[in-house]
Amino acid sequence: MQKQRIISPSILSADFTNLTREIKRIEAAGVTRLHLDVMDGRFVPNITFGPMIVSAIAGLTRCHLECHLMIKDPSAYFEQFIKAGADTVIFHCEASADIAGDLQQLRDKGVRAGLSLKPDTDPDVLIPYLDLLDYVLVMSVYPGFGGQEFISETLINMRKIVELRAGRPFLIGVDGGVNLQTIRQVYETGIDVAIVGSGFFGAGDLQQRHRDLLNA
């Protein structure tokens, strides 16, 4: 039996001049999950958007919203993103001074708690927190900019994290350079969620592209 696959399009690659239309296209394609990249210009060398845009997107869709906080001092902003409508909040282990406390804080607030790792971070950093996780996001590019090429060496990290999961119920996602050419390798590691940006929105027919990504 084929493991369930989930495509979570990165809204950063959508046309922000008409978010209402883009959300309708996304939902019509059968998508049930959206990835929101939040960058602060400090943890990563780019700036995207904050809670106000998250709130606007939440008002337009019933999709599960996973907010990927590529920001310093992430816990200081948890409340804002939760109020804005985030269903899953993901922060970077490299940006947190208290990973266990931050994960527990998110769970106590009724949202799903996620932890992300840069490509060069050892997956063993997850070991103390495995029972606090709802989601692990493996970066397959260095965070900060879209359109980067997939780093094939991160497939090793994906396999290691799938092994570490050992039957626990948390999801594992992969973010960066995932497209029709790379997604098969990602699926073969045993992950659940593929974050796709330009590899999704660059298609003329989003419904067909969603099917192609699921069935690659």
C-alpha cells in the first residue's frame, strides 16, 4: 500500500497581487495544506511577510496553514502567528534558546509544533524532542531564498529522521528545490509532506501539476 503523500505549496511563489484568485486556484487543484514562509531579514538574509498576511490568507482558505518561521527569537512571535490563523507553527532549532520549552508552548496553545533543520544541522539534534514533535521540516536548500537547487546530500538527513521517528505520529516534510525532477527521490526516503514552490505555481494547470507531483 502506497504511503500517503501530501503536497504543501509554498505561497511565496504565488501571485500576491491577487491572493483571492490564487487561493481559489490552489483549492480547485485539490490542495489541502499551504506552506507560509516567514523571513525576518535577521535569521535569514531576506524579508517576506508577517502575521497580517497570514491572517489575510487564513480568511481566504480552509487549507491547513503551516507557518515556517525563519526568524530569530521565534517564541516571542508565536502568539501573533497563532492568532493570525496558523495551524502548525514551525521554528528553527538553530534559532531557539529553549527547544523543548518552545515546542511545549506551541502544543499548550493548541497548535501543532514543528521544528526545522538547516541542511548542515545533524538530525541527532532532534533526539531529545521526539515525543514533543508534531512536525519536522527538513531543509533541502539553505533557507532565505526561493528557487534554489535541491541539495541531494540532504536525502541522508531525510532517511535518518524517518528512522528516528520509529513509529511516532509526527509528520516529516521537505522544503527546498522540490519539483517533478527531484520529488521521486524525496518520496523514496519515506517523508510525508513535500513543500513545492515554483515547481507547483509555475504550471499552467495546477490541478494536473498537483496530480503529477503526487504520482511522481
